[in-house]
Amino acid sequence: MDLDNILWHLVAGTKGGPNRLYILYVLSDGPQNANQLTKELGLDYKTIKHHLEILVENGLVSASQEKKYGELYSLTDFAKEKVKIFEKYFKKIKLG
């Protein structure tokens, strides 16, 4: 599966897709740690960490350090290129 298909599957083809999409949206403004994302999205810390792990494993998000508290997460170059495609979905999530 190529990265375009992985991205689509992770945000549209799964139950957690909207949360992952919103994480990508927030990270498109700049790096954040899991605590910042928890406050921004209003989700449980464990939920944020779970989605971040999936996004890192699939090459959409990178972490500043390996398994350290406070590590910063940011979009990979691939995800930065593709964020424009999903802007209309970001707006739906934000408004919905």
C-alpha cells in the first residue's frame, strides 16, 4: 500500500480516523507534545498517545525523541504535502 492509500485509510477508513485527522490538522500549525494535543483536542492522554503511535508507525508524524516524556510531534514532509487535500475535512470536524 502506498502512502496516499495509508493516509486515506488512517483518516477515512477507521473509527479513529476523525481523531487522527484532527491531530494532523493541529500539527499542521507546528509541533506539539501529547499534553498540548490532549488540551487542544479535549481527548484522553492515552487516546492521543495511541493515535500518535499509529501516525508515527505509518510515516505521517515524527517524534523528536524516542519514547521520552514531552517529546514533540510534527508532520513528516509527506503529510505536509497532503494536508491541503484534507482541509475540507478538517473544517467539517472543527465545525461538527
